[in-house]
Amino acid sequence: MGGVGVLCIQANSKASSLGGQQVLDCQLNYPDGKPVRYMVEWKKQGLEGYVFMMYDGYPPNVNPLYADRVRLVNGLSLEISHIKEQDEGWYECKVIYIDGVANNDNKHNGTWIYLNVNTSSLPPHSLSIERPFVVN
């Protein structure tokens, strides 16, 4: 009988006040250190589709819920402005290499980060939390 296990990885958390802005970090680590074409996709857990998706060298596609509120900064990091309460949650940055580059575990990278939206008058804070993954 197969069991279900929980695998936890260390993930980052960032916070912002309503109406504020925050940068969710994502690194671009080229395979073998050599630049290749890639696709970056930012997703939010619980949101159908993507928040932001872009093929290297082409204009981005942005989810209508994030229109005029997101852009890439510092490489592939996602800046969200005019933050809303519903923006709170887990975000994933996924980088997929194209043009014949294998996307196996050592050539595929990504980041999970939690955006905490502060709805009180207290200043936002940062913390480090673990994100659970269910392993079948």
C-alpha cells in the first residue's frame, strides 16, 4: 500500500500593505552557464492560468487580473504594484529553457514565494516559512 508523504522545502515570504508594491525574486541560472533562449512563467496557487508569461525576446502575456500591475525587474523578478487583498498567496516562478535544451532537474529552475498582504495598520514584515508538498 502506497503512503502519502509531505516534503517541505524552504521558501521565502515577502509582505506588503494594501496598495503597496513588492518584488518577488526569481533567478535565471543558465544551463552550463551559457545563455540560451527561455520562457518564464509566474503562477499563483489557486489562480487558473498564469499571472505573467514571457518567451525570451517577445512581449509578455499578463493575466487580466494583474494588467498594468506587474512587470519584470532585476532579470526575472516580478514586481507587483497596487497590491490587493486577493494578491496574497503562493507564487511560483518557473524558467523553462527552449531551443533544444533538455529541461531535466538540473536544467530547470524555479522559485516559490509567499506574498503576505497586510490589511492592518501595522507595518509589513518578512519571514521565512516552509511550503508543504504532497508526495505520492
